[in-house]
Amino acid sequence: MTTSIHWEEDAQQIVTLTLDDPQQSANTMNALYVQSMAATVARLQAEQARIRGVIITSAKKTFFAGGDLRLLQAAQPEQAAEFQAGVSEIKRQLRVLETLGKPVVACLNGTALGGGFEIALAAHHRIAVRGAKAEFGLPEVSLGLLPGGGGVTRTVRMLGLQNALMNVLLQGQRMKAEKAHELGLIDALVDTPEALLAAARAWIEAHPSSQQPWDRQGYKMPGGTPSTPALAMNLPAYPANLRKQLKGAHAHYPAPAAIMAAAVEGAQVDFDRALLIEGRYFTQLATGPVAKNMIKAFFFDLQKINGGGSRPSQDVAPARECRKLGVIGAGMMGQGIAYVAAVAGIDVVLLDSEDALAERGRDYSRKLLDKRVSRGRMTADKAAQVLARIHAGSDYAALADCDLVIEAVFEHRQVKAEVSQRVAAVARPDLVLASNTSTLPITGLAQAFVDPERFIGLHFFSPVDKMPLVEIICGDKTSAQTLGFAFDFVLKIRKTPIVVNDSRGFFTSRVFATYCYEGVAMLAEGYPAASIEQAALQAGMPVGPLAVLDEVNLELTRKVRAQTRADFAAEGRSMPDHPAEAVIDAMCERFGRPGKKEGAGFYDYPAGAPKRLWPGLREHYARADLAQPSPEAFAELQERLLMRQAIEAARCYEEGVLRSVADANIGSIFGIGMAPWTGGQLQYINYIGLPAFVARADTLAERYGQDRFAPPELLRRMAREGARFE
């Protein structure tokens, strides 16, 4: 019989259970696991009298990857009872394991997250390797779920209600072994993987009869139960703090509230009833739509991208490593690119018009590295090695042996063209030149380079050291080899690459602008600025559209608009007017408030105090009848901000700017900040349902303009055919 758990017993009657799914590269809680564990615990019960202990380990690089997300993705509300029964069986098996009366040790030879770590929590003792890359924890909240295999119930009883919620469950942290040991989730650390089994056997010898703390007579929960006066006094603040952390978007994120409820309710009953409560909340989340959105984006779509789904095949574009990078322009973007490349082990030439400017850009890396050293995240020697990889200057001759050059200069065609020509004059014949432009079409920029096939767009996001996405833009003549090289480079610097075709604004900048402009259009209609910003936050966006535009700078948006109008005119086309434009012009020309850099935009930026909305917005734009938007009007503000982005993303997909659904969803979340609960812009359309989305878009188009909300023909066709974005 096929099994994913191998039984081996030594002369001391210690049984080693090795997790090893023969059908997958990683162990997951699939049907074979459930079947195998059921048989294993039954055998352990039958042979309990002679067994002296149990060790659980893994034959994979990771200990156990967690739940089978394909099964979770398929779970439907009408299958809730059947699904919950399956969850209960998994928990029953782990409960048998921990109540055998024999010591059970988990040897964590690699990463154990989610369901994998829940298996380990059912052991009486957990051992991991210090200094390893392995990660541990319960990150289910990041997928719209809660730990449904006993993770909530066990961590609450191990750590106490407050510590379990704040340090493990609600944050969903992925921890290194040392951090997990510090929190009490891992009991012991060894220096090498080879030492795990010996340490486990030694612990079993020293603890011949073992029970979990919560199964011992007289057990008391750390910090007390919810009825304990000190805890009871603080409990009412928990939901309020949660709403604050979610910026009012709690309605779209059911998992954190479910985790809190399962923890608090479970802490008031016995262990087995707590498991039942946990299972009911888990089933509710797993069969709901938000978890499906988040699983699709953060697992399936992200896995597809990081696995090279948007990269040309190795046959067409063989791997070629970037060993030396040139960065031209040591400003905010260039210095960030230099830093992430150096951290990834790449030698960097950082150029600017003057040596002093380039050296200032290098100092940016110095400051970031010093901060990492001060926080214990990097040794001083390692930081010095990283900084030594960055060579600052102003002489283009230093680019002669670079594999890749990224220009991050001012967003102006002529300036970029001059840089391209200077690079070509000194470059090796196979050099790839990339532009870190956010709006200018790559095909046009490539004309200034000696070989357009070796020209590509690499659109980074600010701040580069924190933002995870890079948008790779292919011009009309960009070769597959160039794309493959650029894709591999982005992965090497530990960023997530999406690949799009050339157009004005590409994908991210084009869609991002619709979000910002829709917010300003609402201001022009007379809605209070505070309502607009709050609607965005409650819809799940990280920052309101007015605050974002202040960061970008209103004058910059005007320059982009002027360039776009000129380009449209040269092509014999006209660009439609947008109601946001008059507001932006007035903010710059009439009120002298172009943005945060100047200390005055939609917000005021008082020294030493938090920013606040400029009172003049109320004076010049607010309408008295909209001062307190009705619940229906407020909901429509949220809807407009999300739907406007999704419609533009669908247009990009229809026009061939987007190459895949995964690129759209991941690009929109990682690059634009699309509300994560939606699963991304195209998944949001799936979530609403194509027919309902098209009907609602038509209604909004009648109210607010066909140019903004009319659904593209692609969506109408998909609605008729019952199709989805897959």
C-alpha cells in the first residue's frame, strides 16, 4: 500500500516516523497523508505497550509544507459538513499522537509552516537547527485562513492568549529557529541536522512518560483564561485594536476576527471542545470567497511567476548570470537598485554626473547596512563586504565589463537617449541595457540604443529595498534572450518579476493612475477628502489616493499628462479630459500645493507632527449635501476605487499589455497595493462574478463616464460565455 509515512523501529523500541510523500516534492496534508497518518496512529495505539518513544522527521528538504491548498481552493460552502469532518479527522490523529503516554519528538530538519508546524505542535518536544534558513510558524492569516489543525488551540495553551494572538496567530510571522525558540514554540536547538535524531533519542530516554501540559492535572493557562480578572479587563480592547490595525477594512478580512474568536472562545472550554470551535471557524473561512482569492494570488499565482511561468524556456533563452551591474543615476531609485544588487552578491558600478553625487548614492547603502548591523540582522564584516561591491563615480568607462546597465535618470526621452548612446560607446557587445522608466514606452526609448533587441524596461518601485515587485517591459524588438536574462536578474536580487508588453504607462503605472485620479474626481464631485481617504482604507487599499498623489507629486502628474497629450496629438489622436485634471491644476497653479516634497499638497505636513488634510479642500471643493455620505454612497466610493482599477486591468489584458492573469494579480497587489483580500485586479472580477461586474460597470459608466467605467468587450464576452480569469 502506498504511504507517505515510513515506520522504522530501532533496538531501543524507539519508532521513527519519516514523512515522505512519494507523489510530491513537498509533504502536504493531502488525502494520502490523512490515510497514512490514520494507519500510523492506529498502529502506534496497537503497539503502544512495547514502544518507548516516537520521533517524527522528514525525508524532504522541508519538514512539511502545510495544508493542501488545492483541496482548500476547491472547498465549497455546500460541502462544509463534509469538509469539517475531514478537518476533525486530521485533528483526531494528532490528538492520538500526543495522548499516547509515550514521548513524541519532532525533529524539524527544514521549514515547517502552517499544517506542518501544527504536526510539530502535537509533539511533546520540538528540536530545530540553529542558524539554518528554515522557517517556522503559522502564517495562515496571510491566506485568509486560521490554523485549523489545532494551531490556535495549542499555541493559546502553550503561550497564553495574549502572546499566542499577538506574537504568532494574528501576525502570521515566519520565524527562524532562534526566534521560534525564544517565543517557546521550539524547545531545543542543535548545531547540525545530523544532531537532530541523537538529541531526540536523548530527550526520550530522559522523559519515558510524557504528556502535554494541558493534559496534566492542575494545568493552568499562562496569563489566565478570559475569566481571569486581569485578562478580562483587557479583552474588550482586542477587537478595537484589530480594527485599528486593519485600518477599518475588517469587513473584508474575516480571518483575523475568526482567529481571535476561536482563541478566546477556545480558552474558556476544555481542549477537545476548543478544537471543535477552531474547526468550525476554519471551515467557515476555507469555504468562503476571501480565502480563495488570497490562496490564488499568494500561492498559485505567485508560485507560477516565481517558477518562471512568464520566462522564455531555457531552450530559447539559456540562463546567463549577471555578475556586474551598472546603474546610472544615483538618486532615490538608482541608489536603491545598487543596494539590492550588492546585497545579492553582484558587483555594482553606480554613476552620476559628479563623483560626489554618486558617492552620496553609495552612502544610502551604507546607512541601510549600518541599520541592519545595529539590529543584529547582519554582521559588520558582511556589511563591509556588501558595501565594497558598490563602486561610485562618474566615468562611463567603468561600465565596460558590465553584463547589465540600468539607467535610472530623469523621466525625459532626450536625457535617456543621451545615456543610451554613452553606454553603447563603452559597452561590451552582449550588454543588456534597461530603463527604469515608469511611463515612457520602451520601444521608443530603444531606438537610441545600438541594438534594440538588447534593450528592455525594468520598472522598480520606491523604496526599492522594501518594494517586492519589478515590472519587466518588453519593447517591440526585445529578444527572448534579453527577457530571460532580465527575468533571472530580478529573481537573483530577490524581487518578484512580472512581464508585460510595451504601452504607455505599461500596466502598473497605467492602472495606478486610475486609482489616484478616481479619488481626485470624487473630490471634484464634492465628497469630503476624509471620506475619500477612509473609503480607500476600508476597501483594503494601503494608502488613500490623495495621500499617494502627494507622495508622487502633482507637478509630475501634470508633466506626464502634457507628454501624453503631445504624443497622442502626434499620432493624430485626442486624449479625453478627466475631472481630476482641473483639481490638480488648481492645486498647483492657484493654491501652490504640489505635494509632500514642498510640504503642501492635499495634506499639510507640519514639522514634528502627523500630516493632516488641508482645510482648504473643504472650503474649495466640499458640498454641504455630501458632508456626511450615506452608507450606500460610502460603499459606492469604495466600489469605484476598486472597480476602476479592475476595469483598466481588464483593458490591459484585452490589449495584450498583460501576458497572464498571474502577472495582473501579483503586479496589482505587489506593485500598486490592490487590496490583498481581492486576490488582485482580475481575481476581483472573478469574485464579483463576470455578469454582475459588467452590469455594475455599465451603471457606473452611465453615472461617471464611459471613458472610465465602460467594461471592455472582453468582459462582456466572458460574461456571456460564463468564463473566468484563470
